[in-house]
Amino acid sequence: MVQDIYIIDDDKYSLQDLKNLFSHNGEYRFVSVSTEEINKALINIPSLIIINEDNIDRDVEELCATIRKNEDNSITPIIVLSSNGDKEHRLKVLKTAVEYYIKKPVDQDYLYYTIKNLMRLMYTNRRVSPLTGLPGNVQIHAELKKRLFNNEEFAVLYLDLDNFKAYNDVYGFIKGDEIIKFTARTILKNVHKLENNDCFVGHIGGDDFVAIISKTNYDEICQNIISEFDEEILDYFTEEDRKRGYIEVANRRGILEDFPLTSISIGVVEVEPKRFDNILEIGEIGAQVKHVAKTIMGSSYVIDRRKG
């Protein structure tokens, strides 16, 4: 996924220099905005913000504080480039939670590896789920808000497992964690098969996942996820349970109850410009369609295609 780096520079002198510096690296997209356009940068939740202090007419401390107060950019790293070498000034800027203050003239190699290493560190830290390595709720909400504010056409896939508690009761949490990791891999693999699609996969927690994808054939992607899941999930059961087609779980009274093998349910919400006012509304519809999917025996998906 291409990561956006926003440069705050009223004269836009820095943009071309950075593009040239990273001309051989397609991982990053550089966008220049003026201080008057700071909201444009914040709405798009960049991976990194670089401020050229010499070319802005706004107090840099106040500007950095504004960025930090924005909920969606509270962890977005900031680099300040400046010719002001005064130690007291540097410390005041750093106190606003700026990651780096680099004095001009800037050594290009130093700047290159500072950006590269900072982006690598942030990418690692944002993979907040220690189990699946996927972004969690903070990043999921931020990604949804970004797309909603930009009036994009996209879909949100809400995925979770059926009869997963029963599996944990029989096989234990360690094996249950293996199924969670397998589910994450299956979703990632099939979502990222899509060509020219701006995709995002997150782990809400437990056995709940979300995928955000640009407009495409949602039936096909759901069918692919289900097909691969249903084939490979059998590897996580004993031969006896596979042949039987269900597992036996003792309830609180010690009576054995039968539960089907673990399956996956997917609720899909199509999001078109102006349909939803906020991400809570998307989540409400997502919960409804996923509930319908879970009433169907076995792995299934339901797509909400209502308009307006």
C-alpha cells in the first residue's frame, strides 16, 4: 500500500526535492499543502507530515499542536525542517511531540534514512494486534472516516467466525489462536489479490475482522474467501470431528451438545457518497447484514446494496 507523506510548505519548494530523493521508491506518495490547507492533510491521515518551517507564515509550535490535537493524527509522526538553530526554539518545538527537528542545510542521505526508518517504525507500531499483525480499531475508524470524508465509493466487509467459542472449549485457546491467524491470512490473501484496489484489512478483536475495499465485484471476493476458508479450516480439526461434521461440547450441566464445524460469516455494506453521515451508521448496517449471514447454516455472505 502506498503511504502518503504530506509536506507543509507555503512556497512548495520542498516537494520536488523529496520526489527526486525517493524517485526510485514507489512506496511513498508526496503531497504538498500550504498551512491554509492543513485540514486537507489531517482529513487524509498521512503516514508522515514534514513541515518546512522557513516557508510557512504560521507559528510552527502552534501548527504542530494543532496536528497533535487531531484525534486521527495523534500518532502521525512529524518532522520539522528549519534553519533556526536556536536550542531553546528546537526544544520548544520538540515538546509539542515532534519526532525530529532537522536543521538546515539538510544532508540528503540523512533525511532519506530518517524518513525510511521512521516510516518502518510507524508501520510496525501501527500493526497493533500482536496475534495477527493487523491494524486495530483506532486505525480502522480513521480509515473509514478518511474515505467517508473524501466521498469515496467503497465497501466494508465485516467478517467473523461461527461456533468459534465451541472450538475453543474443545481444542483450547492456543489452537483457537491458530484459527484466528489463519483467518487473517485468508482475508489478506484474497483482498490483496485485487488489482489496482486501495485495500485495508483490520482486526477488530477476537474473531472479528474488517476489510475496506474500493468498488469491485464483492460477490467474487466473498466467494473466494469462503471457498479457501472452508477448504483449509478442516486442517484444524481431528479426523474424527471432520468425518462427523460437528464437535461435541459439554454444557454447564455436563450434557453434550453438538456444534457445526467453524465457518465464516461476512456482511458487506456498499458505501456511496452521501449515503452515510458517519461511520457509526456504516457499522449499524454492517451489524445487521452480518447478523443475517450468521442465520444461514455454514459459511455465507450477505451484501447490503441499498441506495441513499
